[in-house]
Amino acid sequence: MSLNIDPTKIKPYGDTLDDGRMQFSFALPAPANEQGKEAAKQLLQQMGLTEIEISYYSDLGEGFTHFVAYANTNISVDLTKIKVKVVDTPIMEMEENDKYLDENYGKKITIVGACIESDAHTVGIDAIMNMKGYNHRFGLERYRNFITYNLGAQVSSEELLKKAVEVNADVILVSQVVTQKNIHIKNLTKLINLAESEGLRDKFLFICGGPRISHELAIELGYDAGFGSGSYSTDVASFISFHFAEKK
């Protein structure tokens, strides 16, 4: 049985369709007691929410408390009016990708990747590039038609561009995991600005990725593509392969 859902008026739901029930998790500089619970409740009330229930709270120390709450909203969104920029390249598995490049490009593609500037978390770049990959998807190092250089973490933008020029790279792949105070945007902007100032922007295909990266944000920052949470090596590899085959 299918539900009769109006895509122009979609709302959250918990127990019943369109009941507007939502879950919230947040911390407040408030005590872990009834006063703190009331502060959390009033905060949600001021957001226009109703039927508020503070279901859990925990003392975080130093005057902070973590709250979990449930509440209802009357707000809905029109799904038919939402347009999002996404990477719409068909996804190929590794063997299919190798065969596609054999038949449609005929050359190897050189990729230089790094986690740039102050970001020391290699989990993102390693999941995409390392041979073993992640979640049953091999990394780019294992692809027959890719030549890869994983520079690791805390690589300066200057060093990354220097290496890309040195190996005559086709693609620069950047990972940003740390996002506090939007440091990822600052770092990504620095790299693109540096590439532009050195006349290198059009020499490489620039791709960025990370938990708070979207394709739309990447385009806005001057990159060719962006991959966020839930993206895998197959997504990145397919985009690269189709780009160069179509550009040939």
C-alpha cells in the first residue's frame, strides 16, 4: 500500500504522517536540573515548536548540559520547488571504469590528493585513494588507468600545487574533515586562489570532499566537483573518467 503524499507540502513525522514530530539534540550552558530543562523547553518554544518533551539530559561538566527533546512543527516544504546541484555522473565499479577508459580515453590519468593546511584527518582522502578503499569499494590506487599520489595530511596549498605540476597531474583531489568555524572553506578558498594567481586553475580538474562539502558548495568555491558524506571512490572515479573521456 502506498501513501498519498502531497510533494508540495511535506512535513516531518514520527508516529503519524504529517504530525510534524522532530527530534532535537543540543547542549546549553545551563545546569542539569529542572531549571535547565525549562531553559531547553523555552528555547524550543521560541522557535515556534509545540508539544515539547525534554526526554533526556546529561551533565557535560563545567556548567553545560546535553538535552534530547521531541517537538512538533507546523512548517512544511514544497519538494517540487527544490533544485539542488549534484554530480549526476553514472557510477561505475572499478573494472567497468578501467574498461571505459580503455575504450574511450586510452591514456592514464594522474591524480594528486591531500588533506590540506591544518587538517590532520586523513580518513577521507585515504578512503578515496588508498588501495584497500572503504566499504567494499577499492580506492583509486587500485584502478589500472589511474596514477595516484596521496600526500597525506597537513599539506600546504603551495606544496600540493608544486607536486601536481611536478608529476604533470590531471586531477587535484582535496579532503577537508575539520570544519570548526568554517576552516574548511578558508582552506579550500586559499588553494583555488593560489592556483588562479599562479595560472594553474585551468590546468587541473579540482575536486574537493568532506562531511560538510556539497557539489553546490564546491562549485561556489571554484571547484569542478564536490563530494560529501555518503560518497565513495566509485563516485569520484566515475566523475573523473567521464570528464576526461568527454573532454577528449
